[in-house]
Amino acid sequence: MKRYALAALLASIVPLPRAAGQKAPASQPTAPNAAGEQDDAHPLYEVVVTARRPIARDNTADSTTVSGARLRDSPRPTLLESLAQESADLYVTGRGAGVHGVASGASGSVHVRGLGGSPNSQVLVVEDSVPDYQGIFGHPIPDAYVPFLVDQVLVVKGGDSVLYGSNALGAVIVIRNRWRDREGFELHSDAAYGSFDTVRESAALLGRVGRLDVATAASVLRTDGHRAGAGGGTVVGQVALRYRPADGLRLALRQKVLHLQGGDPGPVTHPFTDHWFDVWRSNTSAEGRYRRGRLRLGATPYLNVGVHRLHDGFYSRDYGAGGNLEADWRIAAPVRLLLGLAGEWIEARVEDRVAGVRQPVEPLGSGSLYQQLTLRPAAGLSIVAGARELLSNRYGFVLLYKGGVRWQIYRGLWARSRLTRNFRQPTLRELYLPFPTANPELRPEYSLNADLELGYDTEHVELSVSGYRSYAEDMIRYFGSWPGAEVVNIDSIAIWGVEARMGLKRMGPVDAFITGNWQDVGRYTRQNPSAKINVSLEASRRRGRHLVGGRAAGEWVHGLYMENYSRDRIDDLFVLDLTLRYRYTRPGCSLEPYLIIRNLVDSRYAYIKGYPMPGLNALGGLKLRL
Amino acid sequence: MTGSPLVAVLAASLALADCEQSYPELVIINNTAESILVRNPSFNGCRWNQVLALGQATTPGRCLPGTDRVHFEKYDVREQLDELEARAGDAGSVDADPGELRPMWFPYQTRTVRRVGCGELYRFELRLDDMEQDFAVPGPYGH
């Protein structure tokens, strides 16, 4: 949400009379008084304002920004489901108490404005400037994202292949992890226990010592699940080190490891108890940033490796390596140019360990140049134009482009619009692997997405209405079932929709927020709801060191089908969650017991047919900050 | 000062965390026929990986509240023997492949849809006059 982005940005702006450690000058300059004379009572200090770089790099894009703190306090079980609570045009499926899983029966599919879904290969996740997806299936692992170290998450609706490359067809979810910005250390712990023997423990240590920063976190989740076979667990470990050898220069190294275990419980009428999966993933990246005057340079090489094992003998190892070089140059106050060079290489080894058969796979690779020009010809007016020239080892030359405008019309009233052409190359699975079938002749998917938004923001009110059109051509879709299944490019689809949001902020101790989305998905109805509404009402009261607060969050989904052509309807669903928290704060530490009650009205509902969600359930925990 | 809210929140969370213990309990009993074996019965999210002869029952299992039919696999020993006897005819013996002598398990379900609610133990009997073929079995596994 934009207001959280703004709040986080304001919170991060720290005015410093002088740089730390710098001695005060012997005499201070003073401000002139009305008569033009120096006034000794009001000294003029040199003010240095530091702020984190905005997570959004194109302010003409329709986006939702959510702070990590809000995601950590969310009553929803996973990060992606918490994001879906913040924006009605973002739809995420769930199936239980915290594990989405992989392969058949998995949930966590993401639809944004009609694109995405099963699998999530049309929605790209970028974590700390690194595109993160499974090399064979081309989609992110929904359980890999835990909010504990997250600083901010940005959802770019309509996608942006100019800045982010392949797979950013329908949307991009940009995750930025946090660093400590003051000298010293802080330790965070969150331990919780709840229904279905769910145990959740997260711990993070952030520190800054001289020129060295460290950010490390571990998160463990284990649950029996609300029905047989639905249990599982995730372990996520992250370590990041950053060294600042000189002003403006930063060198960082990150390592993240995920271990995911669980099973597909099967449809409730025909449950499974032995459809297990076991996934290991490792993401390694380095980052170099250099800033001098109006120029910023950045380099980010990365290597993603995954090992997947499934109950039926499937075994895979996938490798995704790549990197990008970027130069961001503010040529003059109203002109900013971003130039980038990116490349990636995806390779995999796949075998059926039961049959002893190894599947031949050819690697995919691409290199690209991209440019984005931002012009501010008048106060409050931004114009953005960009292009990416991509060269694929399989599909040759591809041109992608975008253009957008944002206009601050009058005080809090603003308007924006954007058009973007995006791209997704077929995955290795779609090209080569018989799960259930493959087609080496597949062409890439393209989208041409457009939107127009009008908004009004004041201190207490936030309103916006956005109309959009998602258009995709050469969509890749599976038809039929084994052994007669086929995967082919289909013609084009166009989805029209309207998304609106209204927020009442800081109305005494109360904040209220509602967002709704309606879309015409035509015959493309599979897990693509025609309407969704999310509401949240929160209140908190602080008295001295004590804070008591609560938040109710609800979701209503309408027009949900398991199949295209409006077949296999799923009942409309409504779910209401509640969080209650009490926080005791002393200088240097805080203690926060909390209680999350999910599905407060004990409704029977499901996002995926045959996979009912849990009834009333709860999670109680304790947060500690030192 | 911090003690009471902490204890209250933790006590409430422990009480609510235990709510799945009130999920319905269920026992399935094979009351079909002497020649019929029932395998892997399931009901609304609960599945027993076992084979039941006539009169045998599953262990109590917890399932989700709601409605469903009992789904199971059926093997009729008598039916398979009758088929082999018919093929043997007057010769009195049959030259069958080993594959033909394997048990033939077919998916079945009860005709009656049953509802279960929280906090109760249910005993569902499988009877010959209340079963039909189950065509809703999931297809081959995908990735």
C-alpha cells in the first residue's frame, strides 16, 4: 500500500546535524533575520538527509508497497497470502495452515489482474535484485518467502519486462530485505504455537560494526496440517554481509537456503497420505553499489540451485545463473537515465529414479540491454519510457518496451497511466519434460498491459480507482490429461478490470481500509476470480510503555472456477482473521505476546476444489526484540 | 504489569490451538459380504491405509467436519473365482496368466452422502445395497 511506503520512507529519513563523528565547527553560520542580519538565536546547521532508495524505480507503474513490519504482523499464514490481503487485484490460493508445497496439489499460485496462476511462471519474484524461480518449472517456490528479514515488498501490476526481463508478464513481486542503519546490534525473535501442532520460530540478528553490516535470519515452520497428509515444514536460513570500504561504495554477499518438506493431501474425497515432496534450494548473490554525484552503478551476479525429490521418483537439479550491470544517471534535475545489461543461463538435470530414465534437457540462455528514461518536464509531471533488447539462444531477438506518465494534478489529486509489453520464455518443463507432456516447438508468451489510475491522498483519506486491460498472446496452456495431453500456444486473451481502494488513516486510534477488484476474464476462468474484496480494520492504543492493538482482516472472493469456460464452480468464500497484540516497550527491548485467530466465523471454504481450508484455528506467540 | 496480558493471551491461544481436537471421529465397518474385501477407505480428508474383511472396522480417525461419501476400493473374491470357473467350463481347469490371478480392486463409494460434525464419534457401515462405482478418482499424478 502506498501509505505504508510513504510511512516507511518518512521513518527512514533521518536528519543529522552533521555526520557521525564529525566535530562541530568553531562557529556556526546563522540564519538571517527579517532585517537581513545574522540571528545568533537560530543557527544555520548543515543538514544531511539520508534515505533509503525507493523500492519502485518507475513511478508511473501501478503498484502496491507493503512494509515488512505489516507483513510480519499479518494474520495470514504466508507472505504471499499476506500480500493478497493488501490488494484486491492480487489473488493467491491457499490450502492449509502454512505450507503451500510443490507439484500436484500445491497452492500459492498468484494471479494479478488475470495473469499468472498455475504455475506462477507469469509472475516474477525478484528478491534483492535477483530473479528467483525454479529453473525447470519457471515459477517461484511460494514457501521460500518469509517476512522476517523483509524490509519492503513491492507488487508491480501489469508486469515490467523492460526492467526485470523474462517472466515479468503479468506482475513483479519485488522483495527487499533489511539492514540495520545504526551502529550496534538488534536481535528479534518470534516463537509461536498453534492449532494442528503448528510451531513457528523465527530469529533475526542485524548489526552494524564500523564499515561492516550483517543481517542474518532463520525461520522454522512445522505443522501437522488440518487433515491427514497436509503437514509439512519449512526451514529458511539467510545470511548477508555488507562492507562499505568508502563513501558511496557498498559490497554485499547474500546466501539463502530453503528446505521444504511436506505432502499433497489430495482431494478431500480421495485423500493421499504418501504423496511427499522434499525440496532444497540455495540462492547465492553478490552485490556491488557505487554512488558518485549523480551517478549510481550497480552489479549483481547470482547463482540459484535447487534439488527437488517427489514421491513418484522424480528427481531434479536445476541451476540458474546470471547477473546484471546497471548505471543510473541523473543527467539533470528533470532527466534521469537508467542503462542496464543483463544475462541469465538455466540448466537442469531431470530423472525418474523409479524407472531409471533421464530426460534430455537443453539449456536456455539470454542476454539483454535495457534503458529507462525518466523526464520531469514540469512540477508534478513524470514521463517514463523504456525498452529492452533481448537476445535468446532459442528465440532470437525480442524487443520489449513501455511508456508511462504520472501527473500530480492538484494537491493530493493525481493520475497515472502506463503501457508495457512483456515477455515470458517457455519453461524447460513445457519444452522438454513429459509432466504430463512437452512441446519443443512452443513460442514465447507476450503481454501488452495498459492501465489508467486516478487517486486522491490526504493525511486521513486515501482513494484510488484503476482501470486496466491485460492482453496476452501466444499463451502456453495444457489441455487434456495423460496420455492424450498436449501443451500448445493458444491465441490471445484480453481481460478488463477495475480496481478501487479506500483508506481512512489515523482516525483517532483507528485505521480502516477496503480494496475491491472486478474483472471480466472471459472464458479464462480457471482460478481467476471475477471479483475480490479485502477489508481491514485496525486499532491501537498506547499508554506509556504499553500498547494494545488489534486488527481484523477479511477476504471475499466471487466467481471462482476450477476450470476454464466457467466450469466446475467453487462457492464464493469469505474468511475473517483477527490479530490481538500487547506490546511492552523499554529502551532497548520490547516484549509482545500476540494471538492470531484465523477463520473467526468458522466458515467452510476452499480456494482449490477438494482442498478445504481449516476451520477456526489459532496461533499464539511471543515476539522479543533486544 | 506485563504478566496478566501475557498470561491471558497465551492461555487463550493454547485453548484455541486445541480446537482441532474436536474434529469428528469416524470408524468405517465392512458389512458388505464375506467374499468382499475393502481397501483404503476414506471420508472427508481421512484415509485408512488398511484392508477390511467382513465385520472388520478401521481404527477411529479424525476427519474434517462436513459432508462426503465413504470412498473405498472393493475386491470381490467370489466374482473373480466365478469368472475363472466360467472360463474353465467343462474342462475343469483354466490356463490363466499370473496377471489374471491378481486381485482386481475397483473404486467404489457409498450412495449415501453423510454429514459429520465436531465433537462426535460416527460409525459408518459399508453395505451392499449402499454402494456404487466411483468415477471421481483423481487421474495420474502431475508436476
